[in-house]
Amino acid sequence: MAELVYPPVAAGFKTAWKVLGLRFTIIGDEHIPTVGGAVLASNHISYLDFALIGTPAAPKKRFIRFMAKKEIFDNALAGPLMRGMKHISVDREKGSTSLVAAMRALRAGELIGIFPEATISLSWEVKELKSGAVRLAQGAGVPIIPVALWGSHRILTKGHKPNLRRKNIPISIAYGEPYMIEKGADIELEEEKLRTQIAGLLHKIQEGYPDSPAGQWWGPKRLGGTALTLEEAAIENARRKAARLAKKNEKKEGK
């Protein structure tokens, strides 16, 4: 079936990167397969991550189908685009439906992108992973490709004002070597292996990043930045989740 939506949207993002003056450093994009299915599992620091990760795949005429929360598909503007690009809606109350759709796509030779941390990391570090990426790769019998990116949170991320002025912000993306997950392998051990792989790639691109994170809100505490630690971020996420739940319950009671 012809791709009518994805190519023009990808071209639009490419133009946007030029307008913003982004400076890309891409490592390991040769690991993006030219044919066949694979799971690309990345850290998550920005609302732009899915578009940035897909940029190096476009020259290979590969389109990454990302798993994204249902609320994005419900949006009047974003929803039609997400469906047109064949991304996969994730309803957290009916998670099995999205897994089945992703498994079917992988077996058909598609590339599936997933952020196994589930939400943006407030510490800019790789936090504990959900098991979806590992289970998908194992179940579909396709390789998993660890991915790390850095710099995108300086443009558009949770809890900070968008920075859409032309700033020549460096963006670094690293793709690790694909590897298979054996059937019957311990899921928890494989999750930790994947987290270690993503974190290793992240540290590598941080080491070569041209701008210093010391004293910056976008810098992890490990590198002298002012971001929360993993532990502090976990507490803050729990607080925000409780606040959202309380607000939701208030609306229900008010009906």
C-alpha cells in the first residue's frame, strides 16, 4: 500500500529542523535495517523524539511506526496524521490490543519504535523500563535496536517553555547494534540488558556533545546539571500521577 501521509510529514519535519538550525550528529544509523522488521527502543526526553529518531531512516525509505498513547490519536489535528502514518495507538486500559497490532506489523516486516520508559524522564537519565519492547522483539522473532538521543529536550519537553527560536542546538542520536532475544529468555534480565545498552549509548553521545550541561536545567545531575536525580524524579512522577488521578476523580464526582 502506498505511503501517502508519512513521506510529506517526514519532509515537513526535515524542513523544520533546517528552520530551527539543528546540528545533527548521527552514530550507528547503518544499524537501521533496509528490509525486515525490528524494534527500535529509545530513551525519551522530548515531545520531538519520535520525529528525530525517524529522520535517519527516511533516506533508507524506512518508516518507523511508533507506539504512542491514545490521547494523541484523540487530538483533532494530530490524530489523523498519526493514523495516516500508521503509528499504533496505546490504550493503557487495553494494552493487549496495541501489542497485537505491533506484533502483526513486525511480522509483516515493519519497524516499530517504542519508548520503553513510557514517559519522559525528568532526570534525563534512563529510568526503569517497561517490558513491551522486549516482549515484542521476542514474540515476533525480530532484532531489537537500542537507541539514544540527546539535545531534543532543549527544544520541546515536559515542564519547560518551548524553545523554537533558531538556536543551532546540537542533536545527537546513536543507534546500537541489533540483537536477538531468545525465546524463553528471562524478561526482567533482558529489560535490564536493554536499559544498560541504551544508557551506554546515551553516555557516549553525552561525552561528545559540544555544549556543556554544567549548571544547566537540561543537564543531568551526574554531569553537573540541575535536573532531578532518578530517585527525585520517581517521587515527582508519583506526585504528578496522584494529582492527575485526584483531578480525574473530581471530574467524575462533579458529573
